[in-house]
Amino acid sequence: DVKVTQSSRYLVKRTGEKVFLECVQDMDHENMFWYRQDPGLGLRLIYFSYDVKMKEKGDIPEGYSVSREKKERFSLILESASTNQTSMYLCASRQPNTGELFFGEGSRLTVL
Amino acid sequence: DAKTTQPTSMDCAEGRAANLPCNHSTISGNEYVYWYRQIHSQGPQYIIHGLKNNETNEMASLIITEDRKSSTLILPHATLRDTAVYYCIVRATPSNFGNEKLTFGTGTRLTIIP
């Protein structure tokens, strides 16, 4: 089975902490994405990467950065977490032939 | 990217067909229509996609109007497990993704009533 794995299902951090959310896919996909999901706002794109070491800003990149050192791993970084970054974070990768997105189970981050 | 419009919520009786509409009046010729669904506390799951012909798979059917400005996802015999948020998005052709970003709207919350 194809798989996108997010490292942590639930995290609780304090304001100002640096937070790493890891995502690994085993499908050799080039395109990977980070979204956040909040009630009433749907899925909003934070960053995406179309190849190793390549990244593009999505719709809401402020307060976030990303790292893609290896093809299978796409990391989302919160340099200094704030309470308004409390959210569900979803990682996805895209199959090149069909365009189908494969999502991880999500990481629910709470910033106190 | 073409914008999509979906109703915020819908109900459907268990065992009946659930018909979820999507409006994408600004779709361009090289854009596909994709549907995903998200069951509570899980990541979204791909359902189906199409360009202009109707499509069917084991999960659902996709009906795209001739002018391609709208589409309908059909779940033929809805079960309680189909209760989820359904997202309709439009995307460039698979062979031409390039650096295209993918954005989702708020979707339709479908509730299957026992």
C-alpha cells in the first residue's frame, strides 16, 4: 500500500518554541504539499515542493518554512510557534500520472 | 486555477443516491475535475477525476456537463460511512502539472441519515 506518514499525530508546544513536522512518502513522488485545516476554512496550502531542494509558497506561508533535502521527506518548520498556529496539519504527495493526491493522517498541533 | 463552488452541507437518506454538485464555470480546456473526501479526523482521500466524459469507479460516478461548467459526484447507494466532507477541485492535465500548486475550498459536508 502506498503511504504518506506524518511523524506525530498530536503535539503540544509552547509559544516561541521551534516545531518540526515531518512527512515521509514511499512512492517516489516529486510533488509534496503541506496544508493546514481549520474549522470553516477548509484546507489551505502553506508550502509545496516539486522536487528535492525546490519549494514554493502556497497561500499562507507566513510563519512557516520548509525543508526538502531528500525526495521522500518534506518537513514543515515553525520557527517560533504562536497560538494562532494551533491547527491540523496535513501533508500530501502527488502521483505524477494521474495527479492523485495521497494524504497523511494529519498532525494536530496545539500551541499554548 | 479555476475556482469551484459547492453547497456547504447536504443530507441524504441511507441507501439512496447522494448527488453532490460542483460549479466550476471558469474551468479551462486543460483542467480536470477531481473529487476527494475527508472522513472525520483523517486525511482526505481521492475518489475520482475526469476531463469531459462521465467516469465511474468502485466508489462513485462523476457526471460532467457538456459545457464542463459543472459536475456532479454520485454515490449510488449511500451508507453511514459516506458521511464526510467532499471536495471538488479543478487541476491542470496530469502530464502538465509543472509547479502547479493545489488548493482546496471548504467542500460539502454530507451527512447520511439512517
